[in-house]
Amino acid sequence: MPYNIENIFICLAAPFLLAALGTNTGNRKNYIFIVLGFVCCIISAYLNTFFSVLYGAQETSAVLEISPVIEETVKLIPLLFGLIVFELQPQEGDNIIFNIAVGFATFENICYLLEHGTGNLFYLLVRGFSTGAMHITCAFIIGYGLRVFRRPAALKASGIFALLCIAITFHAMFNMLMKTNGLIKQFGYAVPIVSCLILFLLKYRFRKITDSK
């Protein structure tokens, strides 16, 4: 079913932006970064199409080799901008990357619904949680990883690149499993959900360790 991605963005972003105007500063930032996640999803869609055409990549190659690199890089750019220009603290960076990931996953799931329909509730429920968990896990890798690489600047730059590579690899692994069938695909759905749950269970301990450094 054909759909206009820009129109979807306007309908989704409007209530978030209105809510941002009527709330306090802390919540306002959350709403804005979620909308920024929508924007990142749109930009990624355009770039995925562009590079797929440029390199003549087939669908499988694009999903495994192009999409993870572009999507994780685009999601990281607003965080890098905040770290460099506004000199944000790691705690603020966590908030940015998590909200961007939530917005990105939400917009991606809505586009998937419009393209494939809403007939199979169980499948959509599993896919929705799995895709959301994958983006949240990648955000966790980068957001909490930044707490480790604080100083010096050279270590921080190389650390960010390493964290990006890990997130891209995890994303590509998820996409690869989604291209399979049967039991392996079911395992693929479970991987990000289990990873996300484990990270949530460990995050308070991890936060305590990194804040003490």
C-alpha cells in the first residue's frame, strides 16, 4: 500500500511538539528528541534508498550491509552534536540517544504497519517488541558506553567509533536473522528482547560503576 512518509511524520510529530510547548523543560527535551528520532528514521530511509541505488545493491545486501550502518550513524549524529557543541554530560547523552531510539523504532513500526497491514496481531506484537528492543539495545550500547570513554579526547573519539561499530554489528545481526525462516527467525526475534531485558537488569549496577570513575 503506497503511503507518504512526510505526511506520517506531520501527523505523529504534531502532538509531541504541542506537548513540548505545554510542559516543563525536562519533559520538553524528551518530546523533542522523540520527534528527532522520527526525523532520523526519515533521513535513514532516504539514505538507504540512495546508497542502494548507487551501489546497485539487492534487497538482502541493502538490509545487511547498508541499512545498519546508515541507521546507527544517523541516530548517533544528534548525540555527537550535543556532546561537541553543548558539551553534554554522559547522563544527558543517555537521555538523548534513548529518546531518539524510541522515536526511530516507533516511526519504523508505523511505516511497517502501513506497508504490510495489521492482520496478524501476534506477529506484529512480537515484531514490534523485537524491533523496539533492538533499537533500545543499540542505544544502551552507545549511551552507557560513553560513560566509560570520558577522557582524554582521543580515547573518547575512538571509543565512540568502537561503540558505533558494535551497535552496527548487533543491528546487522538482527537484520540477518530476520531474513531467515523457521526456528532461526524465532530465535532472531528473541535475541534483542532478551538482550534488552538483561541490560535493563544490569543498568543500575553499570551506572553505579561508571559514575564512580
